[in-house]
Amino acid sequence: MDKEKLVELIGEKIDAALKSGEHPKKFFITANGRGVTDGGDLYNAVLNDVLGVVKVALADVLAEVVAPAPAAKTKR
């Protein structure tokens, strides 16, 4: 499986996991440190950005883990 398909598969699994459970929506911290629960666009932008980074990083890790080991050199 190439990296693009792996990223797509991970994205589908993350989307399914997000939809299957309850998690806070539309919450962000303002510059003065107060929590606000009416910031949908900002929350969604940050969430999508973070999950995009997670998808790529996870795909890189999985590709490295399942990559075939280099052939061992034998001395003769």
C-alpha cells in the first residue's frame, strides 16, 4: 500500500472514530485565557489541521514499521 492510500485509510478511520463518540465541540481559549463555546469555525480549523498532521505522521510510522527489512549482507 502506498503512502497516499495509507493516509486516506487513516483519515477514514479517524473520521469514523470522531463520529462514534462524544467530544467537545466549538470550544476554544481566547487570548485572555477564557474558554468560549461559540467558536465553531476556529475549532474546526484547528481540529482539521491537527488531524491532518496526525494522519501524515501515523502513515509515516506505519510505513516504516511494515517496510521490509533490508537484506542482510553475508560475508564469504
